[in-house]
Amino acid sequence: MSDEPDGAKLDGHHAMRLETGVALINALTGDHVHGRAKPSLAGHDLARAAAEALGDQAPGNGAVDLLAAQRLRDLASRLREIIEALSRSEHDSAAGLLNRMLADSRARPYLHRHDDRSWHLHFHSPEADLVQQWAAGLAVSVAAAFGEHIPHRVGLCAAPRCDEVYIDASQAQIKRFCGLTCQNRVKAAAYRARVRRSGP
């Protein structure tokens, strides 16, 4: 995403959802992280990884069952596909994928309140299960970020053998790596290549 207006800001609720979406993508999808192959997740490992990615947004007991974890992985794969399209500057393709995700999630505005708390906006029906709630909420939050061109840019790590996704909330928007580990790996590889080229 580019050409963001100065001072544009993503709503705090959308920003929280995007952070959780990125955590789900990184925990449940991708083949490599920081230059190493990711272990394949199944069974209890998959369910545990999904619960850890949701953090305090997980269900009341902090656990995610296996079926929900598999559905969350499918959701994360769809989000990754959108981010990969954006990273290739294929905005029309990303918008098409996102529109399908919005339609499939049946996202719709709905005012809701818990006990004595104030009314607030949800994008899923009251009877929606955990995955339906996240599918609708994430679809709306990614669409909000996409439509507003805000500086919470989501990208793919540029380092080789790393599929991690990151959020670049910096003003300059020059982030290229998921973190210092990959940034240092690329710098070290570039240094070694320069040394080899200069030769004895």
C-alpha cells in the first residue's frame, strides 16, 4: 500500500485485529522462518499454536480445539494470499481476494453489548462461532487498512527462506524484514559476497 495521507491512522480495534491476523499467519502458515524450515503442525501442536497466536483473544479457557485450529489455518492461508498479492503490487487481485473473503465471512455491522458494558460494533452475528467471528473481523479490518491507505502496512519479509509477515507502522514505511534476525542475515550474506568478489 502506498501514497498514504499524512497522519492517517487505523482504528485501534482494526489495528488489534491486524496484529492478531499477522500472528495467525506466521504461526499457522509458511514454510520457512529466519532461514530455517518450519516444522509442520498437526493435532495438538496445531491447536496450541492457534491458541498462542490468538493470545488473550482466545476463548475463555484459552484453548482452541483441533477443528477450529484447522479452520483458522485456512483463514490464515487466505490472508497470506492477499498479503502476497499486495507485496507484488497486484492490488486488483488483492481486492478481488478480499471481496471474496468479505462475502464468504458474511461480515455485516452489528451493535452488541456484554452485560453492563457499552454498545460496540461487531461484524459477525451473535451466534457466530470463534472462526466465523475472526473471519468477519479480519476481513473488515484488512479491508479498512486497504481502503484507507493507512501507514500500518503489512508486508512479507524480504530475506531468503523466510515467509514471515510483518506490520510496518513506521512513518517512513521502509521496513523490509520481519525483524533483526533476518536483517542481520541479509547484511552478513552481502558482506561475505563483497569479500568473495574482492578476492585475494
